[in-house]
Amino acid sequence: MIYLDNAATSYPKPDRMFREMEAFVRASGANPGRSGHRRALEAEAMIDETRRLLARLFGCPRPERIIFAMNATDALNIAIKGVLRPGDHAITSVLEHNSISRPLNRLERDGAITLTRLPAGEDHLVDPEDVARSVTPATRLVALTQASNVTGTIQPVAEIGKIVRERGALLLVDAAQSAGVVPIDVERDKIDLLAFTGHKGLLGPTGTGGLVVGERAQIAPWREGGTGGDSSSPIQPTEFPHHLEGGTPNVFGIAGLREGVRIILERGVDSVLPHERNIIASFYGALKDPGRFHWYGADRVITQRRGEGRVGLVGINLDGFAPAELAAVLDEQFDIAVRAGLHCAPYAHKHLGTFPHGTVRLSVGLQNTPEEMKQAAAAFDEVAGS
Ligand SMILES: Cc1ncc(COP(=O)(O)O)c(C=O)c1O
């Protein structure tokens, strides 16, 4: 199989990740607890080490302010619903995944908040000036994805962070497609809340993810319960990470995530994006006639604006094939795994003009090779009758 659906989840996962996860779980997979027995303390120490590794990766000065969640969706919901209050205004964009759009849309529909959805330009980027123009005294949150899962473009987060900070609002960044791929520094880029998933670029298992919570963010917990420490308090403790981490954490998953993050730190996050771009370029370069396909974002594979680039994914369509049909042919006849449709981002496809059928998305990862991409290009050529 040629697996080109890494934007959904990275696959295959590194052997090291499985080995370390299994070794930890077999040796000491207890329920972490501060005043518990040795095995419980080992689990707690493993989780804390994972926080420290993530803190290094994200430039976060206080590891305890990284809280674990089920995935990016969970982390985004914790942030959005924990931060916004009745009467607030929020800003988002057309490039968002439903894990930002839906919670915000519901709050707006219920009359709790007002919402501004910014357009993207022809370069599939949100213009920081649009953010600046849209902030009002009631704006509490600006919620944007760092790298679109439809166009692949990396947003000018640092510029937006500066503007949002100057105006006293909070910046929530969805790093589902960028964590482990794009160098991130929450302090430098003035990111108040960073939601990440563990099972894509961080190479961990599904069911992992989390939220980096900056000092400026006042966030109310919605999941309240046991924290494994002092049980006498009648309400959820306010100290991090317990404030937002009620219940038994995903110890197995976090043990795997720890190894995934180690792998990224060892190889250096700076090296991931060049690899992905190289892989996409090998595909493009191997096609006999790229002009037979419609390209979404890939027409600007090389284009950069203000030093910002794109992650390793492209959208493609072929005349005569619905995206779902093309994906099915690639799967059934060529054993190539891609994702067709709207990719949980309907507004992004409206922006591209590909709503409601969407595109066929090829998304690459660390394990993809130029050789595989040549084979994939040959399959695309054959389907297109080149
Ligand atoms: C941009 C973006 N945000 C959020 C998510 C949600 O991630 P998860 O499925 O880990 O919750 C995805 C998943 O594809 C995504 O691409």
C-alpha cells in the first residue's frame, strides 16, 4: 500500500513508538496518582516527562500548563468553551476544520457570542490586516488553524499573534496539521492557546492530544472530577494541569506519544517540512502531464509569502471523476490510500470553489519516499489516460 492520508493520521507509526509504549504499559501501566504506590508514581513521572518534551517542542516555559486531551477536537472544545463568555465576540476564518467552526457556530446560534469569519486570499492565507480590522472591544478569542488541512498553507501566526496581543484578545491556534511538522514557539509567536493532536505529526497513537494554556488565558474547566491528588477540595483544583485534567488519563497513549515526540526532537522539527515538500515535489515532477489535473494549493507549492510556506498536502481533481470515485479507483486498483470529500472543512472548500464534492487530498509523512511517489504518479497518469 502507498499511504497518502497522513493528514488524517500518520501511518505506519514508527516501530520504536510501539515498542516503548508496550514496554511501559507492561512494566508499569498503573493509574497515576501523586500519593500512590511506586507504579502509580512511575506513570505520573512518564506523563510529566511527556509534558516536558512537548514543552521543549512548543517553546512553552511551564510544562504543567500543557494538559492532555483525547485529540485536537477535544483540546479545541476545552479552549473555546472554557474561554468564551456570554456577550463575547470571536474571530475565526474560512479555513477552519469543523472542530473550530462547529463549537463557534453553535455558540453563535445560541446567541451566546457574536462571530466574524474572515475570508482567505487567493494564496489561501488569512490576512493579518483583516484580523486587525475585525477586533472589537468585545473580542475575547481569535481561533485559527496554523496549517489548513485542505490547502496546506501555513498561516502567518506570528504576525497575527502580535496583533491579537496588542489588542488584548487571546489567540487560539489549531496545530492539528502543524505540531511536529512546523517549528512552533508559543512565547515568540504570542500564542495563548495551542491545541495539538498526538496521532498525526507527533507520531503517537490515536486518542492523544492536548492544549498548551498560556498565562493570560482564564479558562473554566468543563470536565471536573478526580485528579489523583488532594481529594478534599469540593471543587476542581485551580492548579495546572489538574484544573483541566479530571479523570484517568490515557496512560497507554501518552506512553506512545512520549516516544513519538522524542523521535521528532531527535531528528529536529526543522527537517520535517523540507522532507514533506520534497516528497510532494517528487510526485508533481513524476507526472507525465500535471496540467491534466486541477490542483488546489499545489499551484503554489513553491510560492511563499512573508516566508510562510505550506505543509505536505495537496488537493487534486480530475475531470470526469467525482473525488470519491477517483479515491475509490486509487484504493481498489492501485492500493493507494488518499482522502476524498470535504475533509471536515466545508468553508475551506467553499473558498476553493470545490464545495460540495471536495477534492482528493494527498497528504505525505515522514515514512513516504520519492520512489513511492513515482509509483503514485504513474497510477494517476494511468487513471487520467496519459
Ligand atoms: C486542521 C485540523 N484541525 C483539527 C483536526 C481534528 O483533529 P483530531 O481528529 O485529532 O481531533 C484535524 C483533523 O484532521 C485537522 O486537520
